[in-house]
Amino acid sequence: MRQLLIVLFFSAVACSSTSGQGGGGGFSAGQPCTPATQGDSCGFSLGTSAHLRCDANAKVWAVVQACAAGQACSVTSTAGTATFACQGQAGGDTTSTPLDTGSGSTSDAQSFDIQADTGFVDTGAAETSPADTGSQGEPEVSIPQPTTVQAVQSASTCDPSLITTTLTGVQLSNLVVTSPVRLSTSAKTGQTVEGLFAEQAGGGVNSGIYLFEAQGGPLATLQVGQVFGVTGDVNEYYCMTELKPLELTPTGDIVMPPIAKVDVDSLGDAMGDAANRKYESVLISLGNVVVSDALALGTDGKPHYIMVGKSANDKALRVGSAFGTYMQAKDATANYQLGQGLTLLGVMEFSFGQWQLTPITLTLTSAP
């Protein structure tokens, strides 16, 4: 059997912390928060005033309501209940949301429950993908100031049937490359693009993003672990958040990429979209998993994946093909066997309506 190993750095870079009580005002979407002491607050999302909530699971500030341009988030308290509202001139009515200020309650904010599709697949895989037909649908929003991947991911909204350019002029700094460059081809147009995954330094949930460009661009000069900055436009490609660079600024520093160690039981279709969504484009490590289906079918009814879990009977998570690692041979025969033990390092993607881990490193650890 084929054993493939791509050597990557391992690290854990600590996230900066922010403290304050609900109703504050210096917080930004995507920044870390403390659910035990922080609940809801007025703050900022991508340069505009917003009502934020400390998400109890992700432990970052999530957007409950973003105010329109010209409006500001405000809070009033009546009988122990805080009411958050967007006030000011914005061409529409002021809205408000009554909330209990007593604790950092579990968030039901929409930013962690979005459907998505990556759109592109590795050129070696047989299953085809939707073609990139350009931006359509929602209007663009200009972002003149620097922001973070977490803020972009937390603010993302989309229609799973559309390709939309949702943010323009986004400036991101202190990103770390977490994957090699891969080539992908649109099944309809035949256009080949190159892309890679990167994370905000420090990692964590909502810290990953996919960058793409036409083949032969500057992304191909980056290497795993390289720190860089980028200015570009954010696309929701069938709800997969992608960034098309307009300007790339490598720093020359090489660091260990952040890796999230995740249990296989916390991922996969059975866990629901929100459980997987927070790891979109995040580099994760899965150890001690077992092949439970060596010929898992795609939406076209053909084998494209394997399934892995805690045992040979546990079909918890789908594993796809990319970065030179293929789950099946070209004649559709299995490359891996039922019951084989694996250790996986890869990124989470949502393609053709299904969550999958796209492996960068796949190591056999035991025989069937």
C-alpha cells in the first residue's frame, strides 16, 4: 500500500485575550472572548458598529446584528434587561434585540451556521465541480481597513446557490501558509487555478481561509509555514469563503503552522453544519482513526472518498483526495483497506453538499 507523508511544522501559538463586560464597545468580531464573564456587547464588525455576542463554543465575538453605515450600536437597560439597537440615519428603521445581560450565554448567532461548497476539486479526482461564473447576487461591500480572518468568517453570509463577491479591499496580515499549493480545474470552463490554505497566526476556530488565483501567480512562491499579508476580495463560492489576492506581501518569516487537534467524533455529517463550519479551512490533526469504508460514493454515485471513524463500523468522517493523495486508484479500486489505522493531517472543506477532510499528510499506523 502507498504511504505518503508531507512534513509540516507543528505548533501552538497563543491567541491574544480581551476582557470586558457586556455592553462595552471596544471589541471586534472574531476576537477572543471569555463566555463565563462576557455576554453581549456593542463593538465592531469589518469597520461598522455591531451588536456582538461572546460565542460559548467558539470563544470569539460573533455578530448578532451589524449596523448599517451611519448607524451606531447602543444599549439601554430596563428592569435588568439590556436592549441593543442600531440607531442613526441609515435609510431604514432602527432595530433592537432584547437580551439578558446576566451571563455569557450560548450563542445562536448565524455566523456559525452557514452552508457552503468549495466548488473546485483536485485535477486528479473524477468528480466534477461547479464552474466559477463570476460574481452575482449580493452587492459588494468595501473594507478600507485591516481586519482578521476570524472577523471575515464571522461576518460571512451567503446563498448556497450563488457565487458572490461579498467584501472588497480586505486587508489581512500575519497569515501563515498551512498547505502546499494545489491546482484545480473548473469542470465547465476548463480554467485552471492554483490555491492554498492559510490561517491567522495563533489558529483556532474560524481562523482558516482558502486563497486562489489564476495559475502562475504569486501564491505559488509561498511555502508551508511562511508568514504573509494580503489585500484582496472575498468571494462566497457556493458559501465556501475564498479570497482572491490583489496584492501579496510575504514577510520572509517561516514559522510552525497552527494545528487544531480534533476528535473524529466531533466532526462529520452526523454532527451538523455548525460543528464542522468552525473548522472550515482550518488545519486539523486526527489520530487513531480507522478506515470504515474504502469506496465511499460521491454525489455522482461513483467512489471518490473513504470514510473513517473510531472503528471499522464507524463512518464518522469523509476523507477526500487532494495534494497528491488519492483515496482510489484511476480504475476506481481502493487504495486503502477496511480496518486500516490512519493518522491524518488536513483541512476541512464542504464540497457537493458534504463535509470532508482533505488530507495533506496521511500515514498508515496499523494493518486491517
